[in-house]
Amino acid sequence: MTTSVPLSGRVVAVTGASKGIGLGIVELLVSQGARVIAGARDVDGLARDGAEFLPLDVTREDSVAAFAQVARSAGVDSLVNNAGVGSFMPLQQISVEEYRRVMDTNVLGTLLMTKALVAHFQSRHAQGQVSQLINITSDVSARTFAGGALYTASKYAQRAVTQALAHEGHAYGLRVTEVRPGMVDTYFNGSEPGEPQKVAWLKPADIAGAVAYALSVPQHVRVDEILLHPVVQDVAF
Ligand SMILES: NC(=O)c1ccc[n+]([C@@H]2O[C@H](COP(=O)([O-])OP(=O)(O)OC[C@H]3O[C@@H](n4cnc5c(N)ncnc54)[C@H](OP(=O)(O)O)[C@@H]3O)[C@@H](O)[C@H]2O)c1
């Protein structure tokens, strides 16, 4: 790979930024000189130099519109769709409410947030500027397992949205990257960071590193997909 491009001067919007992978992305990007517009439902008390934390519910169009307005005003050049929820149970236990919670957050949220910035990215392209979209899906965006019907359906769908947008965005120079982490030590699915079984899992900073890499490749390079696992997890493609 040729030289990487520094992130200073970049403006990146990150969803699901209050903890876990999203907060890790915020922290790494600001440490590398980017300005970050960071959104989640509960951002009380959050502050990092270089980051602006705003309330955001990706399932609500009005909330997405308000967040996107601030991002556009800040001159956002890249969006990281990271907000997501887990849900693991046998199929017969999946309720309509749970289906809607997971699909609304992981799929509709990605769609609404991206949709709110497409015109902005198109107008940047018309002015000769490039933009990037990075979707944090999962290693299970292309494989499934018992108990994973709902979550993996949402991640397969998020992958499909990502790939369709990559085709559409090609017309206006949008570089689209799917980041697919295996097991990451976060608050995911109601867990706590640092639980004994999670010690050897990926850390939020590992995923943040993948995002920073995709954002910092030279402008003629597009990173389509990054699949990464902790060494302790089975090899799975
Ligand atoms: N941990 C893993 O092993 C793993 C592996 C592969 C992929 N992933 C994916 O990585 C992403 C981040 O997960 P994580 O592990 O960092 O989980 P996490 O620690 O639970 O963090 C999830 C983040 O998403 C936010 N969020 C949830 N619903 C939201 C909504 N409706 N609107 C805006 N923000 C919302 C949460 O903040 P609020 O609750 O304050 O809104 C929080 O900041 C998810 O898409 C997940 O599917 C995780």
C-alpha cells in the first residue's frame, strides 16, 4: 500500500458512539486529528477533545435529520454507521417487538442515517471532494448459527444495504467499506467489558484501527471489506 493520508482536517460522523466500538472509533479518530460528530441515545456526560457528542436515535427519522444537519454544517466527509444491538435466541422465542427493535436499529438505522447524507455526499462530489461510508456489520453478515436467526438476518440485510449503496455511490465517488468484526469486548447484548471469557477478544481499539485504515488510504484506493477476528475465535470466512 502506498502512503496513508493523515486524518487531520477530516470530519467524520459516528453513530452508536457512546460506548463500545463506537466510542473506541471516536477516541482513535480524534487522536489522529479528525473532528468527530458522535451520536447515541444517551450521551450524557460524554466529552472528548475534537468530538461533539449529540443525542441520536437512528431508528427515528427526526432524530437522524437533526444529527445529519449538524454533521453537514460541520462539513462531514465520512459516515461510520456503527449503532447496533444484539439479540440471540431460538427462532420460536423471537417476538414481533424484538424483531422490530433489532431490524429497526441495525438495518433501518443504517438506511436512514445514510439516506440523510447522500445528497450532501453528491454535492461534495460535484465540488471535486470525496466522501466515505463505513458500515460496521459483523463477521456474521455472511454466516449464521443456531440462536442467530434475528441478529444475523439483520447483519445480512445491513451487508446488502452496504453493497447496494456501494454500487449506487460509485456514481458520485463514494467509497464504501464494510467492516466485519468477530467477537469484540464491549457492552454488546447486555454484557460488560472485561468479563473473563472476553479477555482475549478483540478490543474496540482494534475495530477503530480498521476504520482509521479505511479512512486514511490514498484517494485512489477503496477498501471494500475488512474481516477481522480475535485469534481465539474459530477461523470463519
Ligand atoms: N461486540 C461484538 O462482538 C460485535 C461483533 C461484531 C459486530 N458488532 C457490531 O458493532 C456495533 C457496535 O456494537 P458494540 O459491540 O460496540 O455494542 P455496545 O457496546 O452495546 O454499543 C452499542 C452502541 O450503539 C448505540 N445504540 C444502540 N441503539 C441505538 C440507536 N437506536 N440509536 C443510536 N445509537 C444506538 C449505543 O448507545 P445508546 O444505547 O446510548 O444509544 C452504544 O453506543 C454494532 O453494530 C454491533 O452489531 C459487535
